[in-house]
Amino acid sequence: MLDQLIRGGTVVDGTGAPGKRADVGVRDGRIVVVGEVGDVDEPANEVVDATDLVVTPGFVDPHTHYDAQLFWDPPAASSSLHGVTSIIGGNCGFTLAPLDPRDADYTRQMMAKVEGMPLKALEEGVPWKWSSFAEYLDALDGNVGVNAGFLVGHCALRRKVMGADAVGNVASPEQVDEMALLLSECIEAGGLGFSTTLSFTHSDGDGEPVASRWASRDEVLALCAAVRAYEGTMLEYVTDGCLRGFRPDEVELMADMTLAARRPLNWNVLTIDSKEPERYREQLAACENAAARGGRAVALTMPVLVEMNMSFLNYCALFMLPDWASIMNLPVPERMAKLRDPEVRSFLAERARAPEAGVIARLTGWGRYMLGDTYSAANEGLKGRRVADIAKERGQDSFDTLLDIVLADDLRTVLWPLPTDSDDGSWQLRKEAWDRDDVLLGGSDAGAHLDRMCGAPYTTRFLADCLRGRKLVPLERAVQLITQAPAELLGLRDRGVIAEGSHADLVVFDPATVDMEDVTLVHDLPGGAGRLYAGSTGVQRVYVNGRAIVADGAITGDLPGTILRSGRDTHTVPVPAGP
């Protein structure tokens, strides 16, 4: 007897093959039959009429930060409502384990700063009862709705071995050896590999560069080499060049890392703008260099433009503009006093235009900001208006107008930067990038920057665009890009395609209505903190390992997900240089 029979849907199997109507039978969490409509006559406990619907493999999100959120949101609802059935966490060098219990507060403060996880939510929604990576995975095992795998973060390794000395110091050879041994233990427990950040954007709760940014080249390569001994592992890497364009030393380090591990490396995130074609091509040249040397480096890129908000009150990308931190990190009263000073305004405006701002400079078109919520009588009626239009009415510079507005709200004004890269040329470049084998769709950051960006729904929004919007790629290719392609790069066993014997991770959706809802701010996190959220439309069913976690567009509460462990649930993806 079948557990489920999904009858009569258009099956888009994830391989890129043309969709065809078929019946899909599931038993014991696996797909056991894919047959012609009406040919599957075995009875089933649940029969789903998928006529006029599309049936696909579950979507795979390769770059999330659900490491904490899964404890208070086991279904990962922000993603699973949009068809995501497998996620990878532990990216950018940040994990919650291994952990010296004495460092729990430091870790919470760091995650609040670098990944925008509300401190109250981290304090009240996470148990913090583990020390080892194995204990962390065990705390989640059996209590998740999606399949979740985790890389081992460099910052956690450094802090566990070096304590407070992890910040501000180069590790000794003995400490590097200890970190490599600890990384091995984490991978043996199920860690999927190694992630690190060397990026200027990442500072801890004290405003200091995070621990991994103090690592020597030899340390990074030693940890990559430790990964090589284990089946089904990978690397993930963030550095300055991901935002600014790679320096020659970053290009060579990327290649050296993938060769030391003999594993693929993915980096986050490739932004594509037709007004900056040189940066786009130079960044992809770094992947080409790794391939020429026998390694494999893959750029993650998003297939949609992600809604995000900014403010002059809470930490966001604006704080990372050159020399802005000295003002933006001041206590609010002092910050406001500085922002009223014409000389400070002039200084900030000038530094925002500096070449070292890199891709963050796209946020400095001050007139392009749309105002969200406002909080003062002086700003009454401004919500939904563009700063440029208000500045014109006032006879002011846009930057001065923006600062006057946020100061009237005690810096609380919600700011929505309108995209600069939604032109036809940029979308054509994206389409070209998606055809490369060194580019992968992903980079949602789901679980992070909760009150500032909403990347989790990218899958349904991408499908909607391909079906009813720009139609840059056909449905079959779109599905392949978010199913088989990431599953293959990550080495996920028996996932990413609809085939007999594969895990029954499935999505059933209406092609006429599949999409994301509008983004709203909700206050449902532990401690009452807010987050940006968007539900889905047209998603009828989402199955994980043969059990429905979404039915009729709503979370069921079932938790059939598995913790993906290296070797058991993943296989090694080869690089050209060999094992």
C-alpha cells in the first residue's frame, strides 16, 4: 500500500526534461513509482488530485542561517511555505557549535551583530545546552520539518580553541593543529564541511573583526585540508572581494582552498549589474582560475531582487560604508547630534562615494529610497514616498532630506532602497550567468537579517517570474536550477529529482498562481522581536521524506525532516584535480 499517490499532475522532474503528466507513488519516505496517469492502481492512504498542478522535487536552499531559528521555528516556515525542503546552514564561518558554555553570550552578541538575529530571540528561543558539534546536531535531530545540514564555522572553531585570544591574534602552529583536530571531530559527527569569512563586513558584538578574520593563510588552508579526509564534504567562503571585486591574493586563496580540500567551494554572493559588467566578469574569472588549476569554485547568485529595509538606528549595510562606522556606532543621542552637523554630513556623503564602498555603494542613491513606516508628526504622510520627490519639494539635496526625515523619527524611519539593477541588461546578464556551471542559484540568507531582508521566498518568486513575468528560462530549467543543480553541488544523496528510489521531497503547486505574498513586518519572534515575512500563494503541498509539512498553503506542524550528516546523507563531489 502506498502512503501517498499524487495523481495526474504535470511532473517536472528536476533534470530539465520536459514536464509530463504522471502519477507519483510514495512509500516509507521514498518515491516508489512514477507512472502514466491511471496506470498506478495500488491503493494509497492519501490520494492527491494534482490535475492542472505541477509536481516538482523539493527545492534546495544552499545558503541559510537557520542555525538558531530552527529551535523556535522547526518547520523553517519562511522557506518551507515556498517549497524548500532541504537547507544548508553554518555558512559564512558562523555556527553555534562547537561552544565553550562560557562563550555563549559572546556568540549571541556576535550573531546578533553579523547576522541580524535579534538578541532577545537568541536568548529566549535557543537552549544553549551543548558543547560539541555532535550535541548541537542531536539537539535538532528529530525536531525539524526540513532536511537541514550544517557546515562547521571557522569562528566557532577558533573561539573554542583560543578563547578570547581568537580575536586579535594569529594562531600558533599548535593551535592550528588543535583546530584541525576539532574540525575533524565535528565532521565525524555529521558536519558537512568548513566555512569561513575573511570579509570586512563581519564584526563581532564588540565591533572587532570576527575571529576568522585574524586567521593566517596557512591556518585557512590547514582547515581546508582537514576536510579532504571525509566523504561528502564541501567548503564555503566569504571575503572582501565578494562585495568589492576580488584582489589577486583572494583569487589565489580561493583556488588554494578548493585544492587543499579537493572539494568544491561556493562563495556568497555574486551580484549582477549591467552598469558594472567588469566587476561581474572579474569575479567569475576567479572561478575560472580555480577550475584552470584543478579546483572548483562556484558563485552563488540570487535569481530575484530581494526586498530589504534599512535604518539609521539598527545595524545594516549602511554601517559598512567607508568610515561610517565611527558615526553610526555611536550611542543614539551622539549619533543624532553628529548627523545634524553639516560637516559630518558632507564627510559621510563623500566617503559613501569612495571606490572601496564596492557593491554597497548601490545603496547610496539617496533619492531612490522609498519611505516605510514613520513615527513623528513631522513625517506624517511621507510613508510610501520617494526621497527624491520630497527633496525636490523642499529645495534640498536628497541626502540632507533623508537625514532630516530620519532625525525627526529619532532614527527609527524604515527605508526601502529601490533597486538599481532591474534593467533589461542586468536580467540578460543574469540569464547568461545561470547557464554557467560555476554559478548556482542561492544566497537567500534565510534565518538571518530578520528585520532587514526577506530572501527566503526566492523560489516561488523565481517560478512566478519564469511562468508569468520575464520568462527568462522555461519552467523545466527554472525547477532544475533550484532542485537538481544545488543537490548535485552539495552532494545530497537521492534528492533534487523525481525518480524511483529518491527521497520523497516534493512540491505541488498551481502554475497560474504560484508566487510570494507581499513582504510585511511581523512581531512573532521569541521576545517579541520583529521580522520581515512573506507567505506563498499557489503552493498546495510540500512533502519532506514523504510527509506533508505544508497542506493547502499552511504549515501542518509535522516534523519529518532529517539532519543531513556528511557521508551518510552526502557523497563527495569531485574536483578536476581528483581526490
